Amino acid sequence: MFVAASQGPEGPLVGRDTETRRLVGVLEELGSGRGSVVEIAGDPGIGKTRLMNMLAEVARQRGVQVARAHAIRGSTVAYQVFREATGDWPGPDQSTTDDEAVFRAIRARMADLAADSSGGMLLLDDIHLCDEASAQLAARLVRTLAPGPLVLALAHQPRRTGSVLLEALEHGSRTGRVIRIEPQPLDAETVAMLLDHWRTSEGSAGVPYTDPTRRHATPASDSASRRPLNSPEFAEQLHAASGGNPRHLRVLVAGGWEPEHWPDRPGSDADGLLREAVAMTAELDALTPDASAAAQTAAVLGDPFRPEDVAEISGHDLDQILDALSDLVRADVVRPVASNGRFAFRHPLLRHIAHERAAISVLLTAHQRALDLFAARGVPAVQLARHAEYLVGTDASVAVNLLARGATEVLPDAPATAVRWLGLALENLPSGDRPTAERATLMLECSRALSASGRLEAARTMAHEVLRDHTYLAEHLRLKAYAARAAAERQLGRFAEAEASARTALHTLPRPLPAAAAELAFEYGFLHVFRGTYREARALVREVVSAATTGGEASTRGEGDAVSVASVRVLSAFGDSYLGDTAAVMPALLDSAQLVDGLPDSAAARTPELLAMLGCTELFTEQYSAASRHFRRGLALAQAGGPQQALAHCLLGLSYIDQEAGRLSQAEQWALEAERAARATGADDAISMSKAMRVGAMVWTRSQHDSAAVVALAEESARTAQPGWWAGSAAMQLAMVRLIGGDAPGCTEALLEGGGGEDLHLFQPNFHPMLLAMLSTAALFTGDADAAQRWARDGDSAAERLGLAVQRAHVDRAQAILHMAEGEHAMAAKLFEQAAHGFRRGGRPIHHAWTLVVGAHSAEGAHGSATAANWLASAMNLADVHGAVRVREEAAAAKSLLAASATFDNTVTESPRPDITALLTGRERQIADLVTAGKRSRDVAEQLFLSKRTVDAHLARIYHKLNVSSRTALTRLLLGADDAGSE
């Protein structure tokens, strides 16, 4: 790759490999005695001058004579750019009014450059700004370049270049006489590289990075600490905002760009913005007075804008505005938008710079007129608030009302903007001896907006502030304040504090609970879900659901109250599914889904957990299509700038669904995104669960050789999760990973410790059949047949109570393994087939394939080797389709054993037997040999200086690899004896 020798203050020249290779090719041709015309064309700031700098520097390094000049905007000197380039031309006796004489003189000067042994180069930058005489001469030179080793390079903006020169360049490009280079926008990876360079160069000549701070004071701003300059998310967002334009990128970074406020605001540092944007301010300064005034008014209106609105707000005649817009289009400051008669700035950043440079009096007058104009048209409050925020110092009473209304409207889509507007409204409310209901209402809405934007600590602080003196609050406001406080504590993982807050308020309420308690009851019940103690809150939640859904309240209920009622109804269904009460949850779930589906996004976003909770309820009841739909809706709301609290939950839900559906790579990607989202909001529990969810995919996609790393990640997740729902989920994943890896004792330990004992009361009951099935299989592998049968019976009973197909399939497989261990292959094969069918019907291809692999031994015993081979072939096909490397490996090992068995049964004894012990590690072969010699586990442990548990774990792995289920079968397989004796 060609690397430019120059590294200016903007950072290294990256992302321009194609362009630099072509320019180096031009220099190579020059060294061969051939010249060329090079055109570097593109939008302002795309990097044309940097490429010219690189070309000039490398040319000088190679001994090429370089003459260079920049065209000057508005120059009245004829041939200005050529005068600057040639230096000593024209002489005192040379007239500049004779165009032909000038042409000959320039040709002669260029011939002098070419006469040098290394050739010559004439570089003309910003040629679109040159005077008419220079443009005519440049066009003629493009068409009739002097022969010899000479390069004429022109950099320009095609939208602003005169027609004569533009036509000459276009003709040259078509005929091959002109080499056209058009720098493209930088890609996201290159933007990340530049950001990293600027971050490490901070304080030097590099572009300074301004930590984001609020331009207007807002409550407890903490965005800067959450968004490092070098984070992948920040780089991707900044790439999109800048359009990949290097100049835009530098200006936005210097201006303290904040993604949550873009494109409404350019950043928090106006001085840094303008300091870095000198090239863009020069464009605006060069405009005529009428064009400049029109640009400032248009900047107030925002993109896109109508000429009629510019005329009305500026007070100018429409024809005058149209003429000014024509000037702005020619200057490429604004561009027409399609064919609807509207216009927009070339880039939002240019609009912001035009707005920043306008006089305060001009801005205030324009925003007031815009507000009056749009209010008369009845536009939504969010559009009015964009103007009202500039008028808080001149008409606070009107501005505060508009800002509050606009914040409510914009909160689902742009919560950070809602925080800014509510902060302004609170600052400008009249102050008194004690808080008012109006202030409390704004503070609670601000707390909600802070949570939605991921600023959970600030949300908590705001909620606590409301309750500092709550004696003045009406009951409904007091309940909302306690609910907001509980929500903030719960989202931060402070469950004890959240429960204390909710319980304090609930104990003061009369019975039966009023419908106004719905939001608080939701928080109380939801935090009990996270603590794994929902059964304690179930009666209260049902009581509120009953109060909220009876009587004639629904028709008079506001949107916020309606959402609270919907939320508590979804929570009730969620809790029933969590507890495994399938009979109760199904009708309630149908009603809840219809209720939520009927809510507009703006309403659904008021309780961000609503969609995630509904999705989880459907997930628990094995309705994956419906669950995916609701998770994706919640994800879309969050990704569009909406509430961030449930972002990690929706991502985790999608990860689980894709994991179960065999989309393992996507499942792992969702989990990684969930971890990033959890880190951004400080939700530590969600971080632990994200790691556990990654493990659920990795255990299948990674090779057996990577088992230790997968187990380590699962153990880390379980170790860092707080007690409750997340801890239980992490323990379940750890147990599964250990069992698949052959560590049966470790599986049992994870389940009994994580579940709080043999009753598994800390695990959600709707997963009990699967967990009991795992305990049964683990007990069998450790030699405890009685416990294995007991767990299997308990799992069967639990599956009967739930009536869920996939949970039943887990139990069927565990029972099949028990029969296989007893040598009852006909019954085992039937149960394996039943389990495989259940997994297939439930959309679980990985477990379907795994069941076929585990059951191949019984399939052979019951139906012959051909059937077993078909089972393994099906499993391998599924593994290949879904990227399940571990299933593929285990199926291949079982296939080798099947082939070895067939070879042994059908050949004479003198024929060599395949070395099936090649599948074992050295330690496993040692243990297998000792067991084959008749030693018990305790004897093996003493001889090898191991614990009995370690020996049993190795034995479980040996059985798994060799597809046997007992010491007898292992001895028979390794010795090839008809009668290997008893255990």
C-alpha cells in the first residue's frame, strides 16, 4: 500500500489507497517521459487539497520541478492563478490583454518545467474559484497540453466550476486525455482510524477533541463519561453524521459532537466548531448580502425549507429570495431537494455554522417569526419547541409550555432532546418557597427522559429530588414519583433500594388498590421478577390489574395511564409464564399482545420494558415468532434514538431466539451488542447475562478444543451476576456448557447452587423440565442411577404441568439416555425419536441434531447400523447448515465408532482393529485402561493422585466420546471381549 510521506495536523492520509496508487502511476509515467492532465474533483472538504499536497511532496522527492497555486475567490486580477504559479510571469514588457500571447507565454513556461531531466508539474488548486481569464486559459491548456514529461493537475468542485473549463475536462475524460480522480467518502473503518489518531494526539497539533458537555445546563449530564472518542459505536455514528467527509469529521469532533443531539445540534463547543470550520465560514462570508441573509433565515427554519417561508420570516420579497437562493445554489451552499420546490443545505453542518454566525438579534427575530408562523399552521409541538428553546430569555412563559409539550412528543424518538428541553423549562420556571405540582411533573418527565437516554444515575437523582419534600404532592404525583425512583434504582441493579421505595408508597395506600397505583405496582412486580421472587408480588399485581380493568375508567384515561395499565397487565401475564402457570397465562397473553399491538410507538415507548417483557412472555411459552416481532419493535424504537433502558433486554431476547433457532452467528452478535448497550447504561446485570448468552451460542460454534475458554466465560458470567433472575439464567448456561463438555459433576453443582437446592426454587419454573433433565443425565454420568431416575421422574411431572413441547422434548431425551444406559435400546430409540421430533417441531435444529448424535448408539442397537448412520448424517447436515462445529465433531466421532463397530463385527479376528482410543486424551486413556483393568473410581483416583470427582468427570467425557454408557460397555469396546465381566 502506498503511504504518503506527509502527515499533517489532520492526521495520516488514510482511506485513499486507490487515489494514491493512481497518482503514483502518473509520476511513474512522468519518469518515462510522458505527461498527462489530472483532474481531482469532489465536494468541499472531501480531501482534494490533501491529495494535491501528497502529489506535490512525492514529486519533489523524485526531483520533479513543481509549480503550484491556489485560485483566490473573487480575484479581480486577470490570470491570478497563473501569475501565482509562475512567479516571474509576465515580464514588465509582456501585456496581459493579449490572450494569445499569454497562452504562448504559459506554454513556454510549462515547456521549461518539462525540460528538466525529471519532468515538471503545474498544480492548480480550487480552480473553480478562479477568474474568467484563468478559467479560459486552463480549459485551453487541458485541450492542448504541451508535449513532454509535464503534468497539469487541477483540483475543483464540479458544481461550482465554469462551463467552459468543465466541458474541456469532461471531453478530456471521455477521450482518455484527462485522468479523473474523484475521492469518495471515507468508510467507517477509516473514520475509526482517524478518531484513534486524534485521540492519541490530543494536546498536540492534532484536531482537539472536546468532551461533550451541554451547551444549555441540563440535569446531571453524564454523556461524556459514557461515550469515549474511540468506541466503535461513536465512530459508526460519527461516520454517518459526517457522510465520510474528512472536513465534516474534523469540525464535528472539534465541536464536541453529541450523537444523541444530532442533527438538531452540532455539538457542545461552539468556539471549537467555528475555529475548525474556517473553510466553511469563508464560503458563507463570500456570499452577497441578500444570499447571506437568506442562508441565515434558512438555517433557522431547518432542512428542508420552502422559499415562501424564507421570504415571510425574513420580510423580503419572494422574487428577491428566489434570486438569493439561485446565488446559494451556484455557490453550492444549498441544493434543491428532488422536485418538490424545497431546498436543503449541502450538509447539516453548514446549516449549523450559518446559524452560529448569525447575529443574536437576527436569530431571535427569525425564531420568533418562525414560531408564530408554524403555530398558526397548527404544526406539532415538537416543531414549535425547536424554536422556543431560543426564546426562553425573551418570553419564558410561552417557551416553557412549548418545551414541555415538545419534550413529551419527542421523548420516544429522541430522549436526549427531551432532556435538553425539560432542563430549559425547569430552569425558567418561576421559583418559589416550595416546589409546585408543575415543577414536580416536569421533573418526573425529565427523570423518565434521562432513563430513556441511558443516563440512569441522573434519572435516579432527579426522582429523589422530587421526593425530597413530597408533602405538597397530590396522590397521583406522589405515586408517580415513587415509581420513577423505584424504576431508576431497579435499572441500576439496586433491587433492595427499589423494593424499599415501592413498598414505602404501597403501604400508605388504601385497599383495594386504586388504578392510579398501576405504574408503581408494575415497578414493584418487575423488580421481584429480577430478584427471582415474583411469587411474593403476584397477588398485588393481580389486584391492580383487576382495579384497572373494571369500571368505566378506560375511556377517560390519558395516554400515560393507559400505558401503565397495559404494562401491569403484561407484567401479570409475564409473571404467570415465569412461574410456569401455562393455563393462566395463555388467555391473558393474547389480550396483552392485542393491547400492546394497538398502542402507537410513542405510547409504547413510555414504558420501555413493555415490549421486551411481552416478548419474554411469548418466549417462555414457546411462541418465538410473536416474541421476535415484539423484541424487534422494541429494538427499532431504541435504535431510532428512543428509550435505551430495554435495549439490552430486546437484544438478549433476540439472541436467545436465534440461538434456539440455530442462527448461532447472529445470536452471538446480538449478545455482543447487548453487552455494549448494557455497558453504556451501567446495567451490570445485563452485562453478565450478555456474556452468558454468548456462551449459549459459543458452546455449539466452537470446537471441543475451545471448551475451556467457553467454560471460563460461562463461569465469569455466573460469578458476576447478582442473585435473582440474571444469576439463575447465568447458572443455567454454565450447567449446560459443563454438561456438553463432559463435566457432569460441575453441571450438577451449577444447578443445585444456582437453583438454591434440589427444589430449584431460584430458577424460573417454566424451565424446570429442562433443568431436571440435565440433572438426570449428569447423575447418570457420575454413576448415580437412582438419582438419575428420580430427576427424570420429577422432570416428567414438571413437563406434564407445563404442557410445552420443547420442555417435554428435553425430558424425553433424558429418559432415552437412561434406557440406553440400561441397554434397552428399543425403548431408548423410540424416546430419542420422540425428543428429536419435539425439538424439530419447536424449531430447535441444534438440539434436534444433538439428540440424533446422542441417540445413534441406541438407533444402532434397535434398528441396525444403517439407521444409526442416517441419524448421524442428518445431524451432520444440520450442523453444517447452522455452523454448529461442536455437533459436527461429536457426530463425526460417533460415525467413526459406528464404522469401527461394523468393521469389528464383519471381519476375522486377525484383522487389525481401528484405534478408537485416538479420540481420547492421554489422561483419559490412562483412566480408561485402569477402569478396563477392573479398578473402581476411588482406586484410580489414588493411583493417579486425583480426586474421585475428577476421575468421574473424565469418565463421563470418555463415555461421551466413545458413545458408551457404562464401565461394562467401555471394557467390551476396548478389549473386544464377549464377556468382560461385571463392574
